[in-house]
Amino acid sequence: MKRPALVVFDLDGTLIDSRADLANAANATLARLGLPTLAREAIISYVGDGLDALIRRCLTLEHENLFEKAKGLFIAHYREHCLDNTALLPGAREALDALKGKSRLAVLTNKAEPYAVKILKGLGVASYFEEIVGEKAGQVPKPDPTVLKEIMKRLGAPPNRTLMVGDGKNDILVSKAAGCVSCLVAGFPEEKKPFAQLCPDFIIHGLAELPGLFKD
């Protein structure tokens, strides 16, 4: 692949491992509400479609009436603890170093934007990105392509020179909807095999492989 003008990264599961802190915040919320806590694996399976979806999935329809209270409790906990255990995934910093100055870099995540910015600053990599765009009021989340198209327009990158890198279904779908090139980060082993059926343009097993896709 010719080196892209713009590389847009997903955040959770792509650049960072935030599973423990998300699960802890969800279980702290459930405990405060007097509800049974959940296995970490269950909570992690609910991540990817934004905070509201995560909370509703943890509550289930049976406790939907507690959503607003649960959201407030989750936000209060996660605001203070979003960097307790969260770390860059292996190969992330090396990939960013390899791409910096050669392609423009951005983040597009369904995580609330203040957390995305705080985490990337806390991990010392926010300066790599020209834009960090997360969930905010009135914004339609991935896989809707509107925000990705806006990022491309602001940074002057055409779709065929833009690569969307992510670990989830929404990342592949949004790239296809925007006409971009897609790259699935599948991990070891290929834990995202169902997503591979969506036919991303590239599949890698970690960000360390990303710079090797490009030809100068």
C-alpha cells in the first residue's frame, strides 16, 4: 500500500488496553446500585458502541429505569480511575514513532472525548495526533461516517489516501461507509475472526505490523 496521507486510529483495543478500568467502573456502578456485578469478560464484550450502550448492556432491560443514575455513577468513578490500569498496547508507541511526520494522524473513538484526551495525554502520546475526536452530545457515533468524513476534510486527506485502523466491527464499517481503506487489528490469536468476514483491506495482529504495510 502507498503510504496514506492520513491514518485514523480507534482507541480502546487498538491503541490502548482499557479493559480493567472499564470493567472496574462498571462493577463499581453496579455495586453502588445494589445490583450483582459482572464478569470482566462480559463487560468487555459490551464495549465499542459508546458509554450509553455500555451502561444499558450492563443494566439489562430489567433495570433500564436506573440508567441516568448509573451513568452518573460510572462517569464519577471513571473520571478518577481511567488511568489506574490503562496502558498502551504493545507496538503502539513504536508504530506512532514510525508514522509521525510521514502521515497525518488522528483518533476517532466512541469513547467520550474528555476521557480519550485525558488518557492519551496521561500515556504521553496525545501530541502525535492532530485530532482526537470522541463521543460528544449531538454527534452520531461510528459506524456512521459523518465524523470520519469531517476529519478527512479538515486534514485534507481524500478517502483513498485515508486508512482507518481499529479492532472492531464499527471501525471496518465506518471506513467502508466513508470510502476509506480499512485495517483490522486482530490480535493474537485471531480473536476478531467474525470481523474478518467483513473483509477489511488489511488484517494485522498488532500495531507493530502497521508500518510494514506501507511503501514510501
